[in-house]
Amino acid sequence: MGDKIIRVNMSSLTTAIEPVPEHWQGLGGRALTSVIVTEEVPPQCDPLGKNNKLVFAPGLLTGTAVVNSGRLSAGFKSPLTGGIKESNAGGSAGQKLVKLGIKALIIEGLPLKDTWYNVHIQKDGAVITEDTEYVGKGNYELFKAIGEKRSSQWGVLAIGPAGEFRMTSANISVKDPDGNIRSHGRGGGGAVMGTKRIKYITIDDAGGPGVTLADPEKFKQQARMFAKGLLDHPITGHGLPTMGTNAMANIVNEAGAFPTKNFRYGQWEEVDKICGETMQEVIVSRSGNPSHGCQKGCIIKCSQIYTDPKGEYVTSGFEYETIQLLGANALLKDLDIIAKCDWVMDDIGIDSIEGSVAISTAMEAGILDWGDGEETYRLLEEEVRIGTPLGRILGNGAGSVGKAYGITRVPTVKNQAIPAYDPRTIRGFGITYAVSTMGADHTAGYAIATNILKIGGFVEPLEDDGQVELSRNLQIATAALDSTGLCLMVAFPVLDVPECFTAIYELINARYGLSLTAEDVTALGKMVLKAEHAFNQKAGLTNAHDRLPEFFDEPLPPHNIGWNYPGDKIDEFWNF
Amino acid sequence: MGDKIIRVNMSSLTTAIEPVPEHWQGLGGRALTSVIVTEEVPPQCDPLGKNNKLVFAPGLLTGTAVVNSGRLSAGFKSPLTGGIKESNAGGSAGQKLVKLGIKALIIEGLPLKDTWYNVHIQKDGAVITEDTEYVGKGNYELFKAIGEKRSSQWGVLAIGPAGEFRMTSANISVKDPDGNIRSHGRGGGGAVMGTKRIKYITIDDAGGPGVTLADPEKFKQQARMFAKGLLDHPITGHGLPTMGTNAMANIVNEAGAFPTKNFRYGQWEEVDKICGETMQEVIVSRSGNPSHGCQKGCIIKCSQIYTDPKGEYVTSGFEYETIQLLGANALLKDLDIIAKCDWVMDDIGIDSIEGSVAISTAMEAGILDWGDGEETYRLLEEEVRIGTPLGRILGNGAGSVGKAYGITRVPTVKNQAIPAYDPRTIRGFGITYAVSTMGADHTAGYAIATNILKIGGFVEPLEDDGQVELSRNLQIATAALDSTGLCLMVAFPVLDVPECFTAIYELINARYGLSLTAEDVTALGKMVLKAEHAFNQKAGLTNAHDRLPEFFDEPLPPHNIGWNYPGDKIDEFWNF
């Protein structure tokens, strides 16, 4: 068990190793970051000011041998939404923190000096070093340099130029074992790290205490069963490993929930140009890798190495949401240019959902033409990367573009961009987007699972009935899952296969010598959501913020249904 | 009494004349706009969307012969603050609406067509005409053209390019009898008018029913006494007529509340370069006019005609706040360049408080150097006027600049810029800025009157004690005064001279045949504040928004006091 907290104070440039308070000991991942933020960050503070903190916490199972368990959570008050934020990512940083026995890393304060720092974490604690060598550099160059000059084995957490500029779409990038990029994507954690003037954090787990298990035999048995459940399930065993998350493209298009031309239509006749099947063919034909894991122990391998026609690396972690939102929603018909845009967003360090919707919103505002991939790339590379005024507008996300240009067709909730599933046609998502403590976030309660894929039951996607309950159940389960360190992708077998669900708490029991039950998992999820919601309310978010933008009252072809879910029904979400 | 409502529907391009509902009959000005907005605008609507309305209502005494009574209120949901807004202005539009018997003008809906309109109001009602002739033109050119091509006698309400761009600092400009510009300055009413695609509203009062008085003799007697009170008072009778509102410069500097270099200091050694005494000398030496009224019946004449060294017109309505905020707060030391900036802000149609603080915030962000007047002018003229990306950032106000550049030293409350009085040293203003339903607004509860000028009593400006009560009393009185059509400047004698206070309700009684008492005036003010506050709460504003920015905890020289007023004490404001 992680037995220490590393506290880094950027005001005094000091670090400390602290014991884990008793009431934090049973927590990990999102539960721990959200509890720490709730306890230590004043809800009304300026997210870019001295009172915000940036908290990293590996999940309860992170660092163990169970498959797909290496997630790391980042928590902070979001400069994008004004509320609490938890964003978890793969890559190797989380596993290395666990190997060092670190339960959480808490970064607080703001340096007085106008310079930049590296925070290096190793077995004896953390060391802050002034380091301006990589200022202005992109993540790929930074990761490569650290791998070459320091160690390719270290975990790295870094910000690109967007984080340096404190753009609210700035993410925190995580090095994967091959030097590629994963992201704590949403909510502007990179901007918070930028205010603290930390360009990158390195983690050397050499000599760390490693992971001990209270009941190794039980752990092994449960882990084996869990892995089998993943491999046997059609989505985690077949769909995701072959097409990545872009396996969703044809499914969502078929459902009529495929946001097209800034959420004007629910289907796109050009879907073949960008769908998962096409992508897989392209990757295979170019000798790329369609199935690549972002961290040690991943057997789903929903990432990939996307190459250009010459077989040169273009990008990895090329997600459905990015492809869909730049594809159908911005009308880019060329997967290669979308891949280049994905690369540049990773390199600059911006959330590729927020960045993609900022682009479609810019098209709505007349800044560039619909479908103009070259100009999209140029805006990212030549405006956002450099921080020109237009780059700042774009880099601060879709809401920023909408505000700057005075337009109202802006798909955001709590100022965070709505992802690649139209809430009118998969109405469980409408509730998730509206009420999530995170702002519009598909991962907070992935309603398509039940609304369309019929996983964990079925709720008719086009009807209002049952969506609040569905979203509530999913959000509670997700909040718990986000606390375990397990990748959200495991939710498919977990919702479908009873032994995969029980395995989650039995693994935690075997790891820590506990005796948790299914009820404890639900109780954890509820506690997390309620703590986050309470923080948001103190921060000034109300049920007026739990609403979709006005324009969603427009009927969406082909089902021609608008969003007119009554506010008081939405608010029932919180009755638990 | 205004006996009709003009309703203009920009969706259907139709207009209607409606009777005044009974419960609106006793209301005028701010009371009426706020009640109409509260009743007809959904609090959660998008301020730039189809459900917002733009309401104009003359005050209860507007159009009568009593001095300084011609104010017109504009009400709407603010795209700047997200809350309700009332902004009142001089000029002649209000008086002309009253002469036509119009109690309120309500503009609703959004046109479908991508074009622009003129709304012309005359004795038979309103007519909407497509009119793109002046699109992109500044207010001065527009007002001149209307005066020459149509009639110099008409009232005009217009937006400049900023309103066309739906910038949230866009104001609604009002023609004064000489063709100069007054403004419904704050809160982005120009952006709302821009969404409705109305470039300008013209008002021809020829043939209107005019104003009738229930008790002409009483009215005349009260009006005479009221005028004498104004002329006899040192501020309205001497200070304002000679130096305009810039009479405040030396007083506020002396008090140590003169925001300097983005609220870093409370005094400025260069105050002599921009103060009212200097300004008056300059104007007189250049044969300008130091004492000019913005409307018929004004005897305070706090406006002026500021000329260049050759005696050519530069600007008018040159207010202390603009001069102070571009002067000390942005370190511009040249009154002539400040005057040019004031002109260009009026011409583009942006609130000169919001615009000036956007400039000092841009200096804070490193966009231009402190004190660079030429670049300030260029940014306004070449970026804001044209709507470049940087122009959009600036034109959306100080909060927008802060967000775009990720900085935290941004003096706003509810996203509206704090005016030219530091809240740390005149602490009644701290409460007014924090709790006002309007966002940071000195006119909502002009605490310097009592904190420094000892008008209406005295509350020690540097102590916390008594400020909530002071601000509450002032805000209640102001909400009532803003409903009468009387200029806020009359508050000085009204607070000091009992007969000037009683005259206000006696004038209303004589005008309408009522029997209001002092208690009714207070009750009206309370009703207005509570209605506005309820709207804001439904719109999603909470007591978390009733706070000053974090950086005000810094001690302000020379008194070296920071703002650390406890939140729960601030919230006591609403206990009435």
C-alpha cells in the first residue's frame, strides 16, 4: 500500500514526505484526488491562483499485476469549468509512483520567480530543480530528450506550450513505455501545472519498495479470471484491440448520434472515410501497429501506431472522439490530416476533444471553412503553439471561441466541450453531460453502453424515461472504477459478466487485506460524486449549470428529436 | 403617463402596441426594466440567444420639466455578467419616448435573415426596416448621417461595430441634443442589440401626446425647490459643473483609493496630469466647453466638450472613471491621448470602463507596455474596431483578457470590470462591487459619498464596520432613484438636503396623482433589488460570485490595508 504522501510546495520550493492520514488510506485514484481537493482547495479560489493544488493519485490497483490497472488520476479545481476535476490517464507514471510507495503527490503554491522547474521524484522523495531547457518545447521533443539524456525508464508527466500559456484546454501529458503520449486530457490540468511553473515531473522508481499483496494467491486467481473476462468479451477482446475506440464510429453513426457539422445532423454520409474499419486497414497496409497498449499490463491495446504512407510515425492514442469531432463534426474527410492534427494537439499539450470542438466552433464562427484540414492544422501549429491572440482563443477551448465571436451554437456544458455522441439521440448521455461534476464528459457515465450496446441492460435511447437512473448508476459505478486504477474500458465486461464485477473488489481485498463488498463499491462511488458535487456548489455552480446549451432543442436528423428534458427532472439525478 | 408598451418582435419582424399591464403602471426606469426582464426572460437563457429581450423604459419623471430627469433605462440579461442588467443613460431618447406616451419598448426574438435593421418609433408605433447602410460605421458617423439625412430632432439609440460583433463590452449609444454620444454603458447591451440585428433605433416624437401632469402647480413648486437644491449644493452646483465627474480625481487620490498600475497602489504621483482641475484649465485654454449638459433640462452639466490644441472637437462625456482607469491604472500620462481613446471607445461603442480596464489588464498580460498611449489607441482603433482576434479578446472586456492570457490579477466581479475606486480603501465600495446584482458597479451604491465626502452621514472608509449597512442603504436608494429618471448626480443634494429627498416622491405624486411616501420609495428600491437578485440566483449566480478577486488581499499603499472581508458578513447584505 502506498504509505506516503509527497507534498511539493512551489512557493517555498520545498518538498516533504508525509504519512497518509487514516481517512485517506482506503482511497485511491479519483476518490483520493477528489477528497484531497475537497479538503485542501478553497472552492471559491482562482483556479490559476496560489490556492489551487494539483494532486496526483494512482488507483487502488495501479502498479499491481492485474491487467489494465495502471491509471493515474489528476485532481484540481478546473480553470475550464470552475468546478472540481479528475482526469485519469494511462502511461507509466502511475505505476512508478506506486512502486515508490507513493499514495499521492500534492503540488501547491506558486513560485515567486519567473522561471521554470522540474520536479524529480525518486525513492528518497521529491527534488525541485530550476530547469528552463525545455521551455517552449513540445511533448514529443521533451519525452525524447528525457529518454536519451536521463533515462528511458523514468515516468514523465509534462506540459506542452499550451500549459505554459495556461490555456484552459491544456492537458498533462504522460509518457507511455514507448515514449508516446497519453494525457490527463480534460479540464485544463496543464494550465494549473503551468501556473506552478513545472514544465515536467520525472519519476524514477528504482529502489522503491514495490508492491506487496496481502493475499497473493487470491489476487492471482482473481486477476486471472478478470483477464479472461476481458479477453472473452467482444468489445475488449475484439473490437477495441483491432480498431481502438474508433470501433465506435459506425455504431454511433448507425444510431444517428454522430455529431455532424457542429451537431446539426446525427449521421454522416462520409463515415467510411474515418471509421475504425477504414483506420485499421490503413494502419495495417502501412505497416503501422493497430493494437498497442499504453502501459505495462494492458491487454486491450486500444491504442495504435498510426503511420503515414511512407510508414513514418504520425500519432498514437488516436481516439474515436478526436477522429469523430474533427471528422464529421468539422467535416474533415481525410484521416491522415486528422492524425496530424491529433499529433500536434498531443505535442502542444491540449485536450484533443476540447481542441477539436474549438475548431468546429471556429468554423461556426467563420474563422475557417468547414472541412478545411490544412487550415485546421495551421491554426494548431502556427497559432495555438505560439500563443497568438487567435491561438489563445482556440487554446482556451470551444466556449472561449464562442464567447470571443459572440455565437451561441457552442456545444459545451460547464464550459467543457461535448464529446462525439449527440445527447439527443443517446439521451442517457444528455443526463451525463448535464449533471456530471466534470462538465460535459462521456467517460463520466458512458450511457451508450446501455442505450445502444445493451451492456448492463437496456434503456431506450430516444426516450426520456429511465435516463436519469441510468446515468446515475453509471456515474456512481464510474466514480468507483476511476478510483481503482482500472481502465474505463474494462467496464464493458464488468457490466456484462458478474465475475468481472466481483473481481474488482476482491482484487482490492486481496491487495490490501480488506473485506469489501459490492455495496462498498457503490458507497464509494456515491461518496465521490457527492463530495465533488458539494465542492462545485460551494464554488458557485448550481443546477442552472446542469443544463445543455439552448440549441439542442433543435430536432436532430435522422430521428428528428430535440432535447427538452425538463430541468426539474434532470435535478432528480442528485436524489441519492 | 406612458400608456402603451411597444413590442418589437425581430423573429417575425412585426411590431405591436400593447396596453400597460396594471402591475407595471406604477413603475418606470430600472424598476420597470428589471420587472419586465424578470417576468419575460428565462433566467437560464443564453444572453445572446433567441430568448433574451432588450427592454427600454424611461424613468417615472423622464420627459417632465424637472431638472436632470431625462434618464432612460435599458434592461436585459447580460452577456458579460450572466445576470440581469440595467444600465441607464442620458441623451434625448428617453424624453422622446415619454412624449410619445411610451412606457416601455420591448425588443424580442432574433431575425432569421443575415441582414441589419432600423427600428423607427413614432406616434403610430414602431416600424422595422431593413437597413444595411451604416453597418460597420461608428456612432459619430451614424449620428451625423441621421441628423443630416433624416432629422436632427430625432432621438437615436445605436450600436457601433462592437455591438455588431456582439462584444460583451459593447454599449448602446444615445444621441445627445448636439449629436454627441451618451451610453447605456455597462453589461453588453450593445451585444444583445447586435444579436437582434438592430443597428439603430430612431425616435420621432412629433405629434405625440406629450406629458400631462396631475397637479401642475405642485409639480412646479417641487421642481423649483429641487432645482434650487441642486444649484446650492457644492458638488452639483460647483464641482460637477466645472470639472465634470473628474472632480473626483484629486479627492480619490487623496483618499488613497486611486487605482494605480492595475490596482497596485492607491495614489499616483502624476495625478496632476489628468485631474479635473487640469482638465478644466486645458478645456478653457482651448476654448472648449467645460460644462455641457447631455440632455434638455440638465443644470449640472457634468459633460464637456474636450478639444485638441487647435480647438477641434475630440470627445465629450469624458468621465472620471475613463480618465482614471486609463490614467493612473494604465499609467497613461497624457490627457489628450486619453481623450482620443475615449472618443474611439464611444465611436466603436464599447463601455469605456470595461474598455479601459481591458487595456490595463492587457498591460498586465504583457500585450502592450504600461503607459503606452499610442498603442492603446491603436489597439482600440485597429484591433477592436475591426474585430481581429486580439480585438475580440479586448472587446469582450477585462475578464476576457485575463482568461485569454491565463492571468489572475484581473479586477472584475461577476466578470465586470471594477471602476476607478479601490475597494480596499473605500470599503463601502468593496461591498457594493461584491454584491451588486450588476457586477462591479460604482453607480449601484456610490459609497464614496458617505465614506469620504461625508454625504448622508459618515462611515469610516478603512474599517469593515458599517459598510454592509451603508452599501445596502445606498443600493436600495439607488435602485429607487434609477427608477425615477433622475440622474444619479442628484443623489448628492438628495442625501444631504431633506427637501430634495421629499421632492422626489412629491414630484412623482404631482405627475401621476399619487400619494407616495418616503417608505414607498424605500420599498420600491428593495423590491427592485430583490427581483434582480432572484433573477440572478435562478440564472446560476450564487454568493460565491459576491466576492472580490483574490488579489485584493494584498495590502494597498499608502494605507496598506488588504481586503479580507469575511464571506458570511458580505452575505448579510441580503438580509432585508
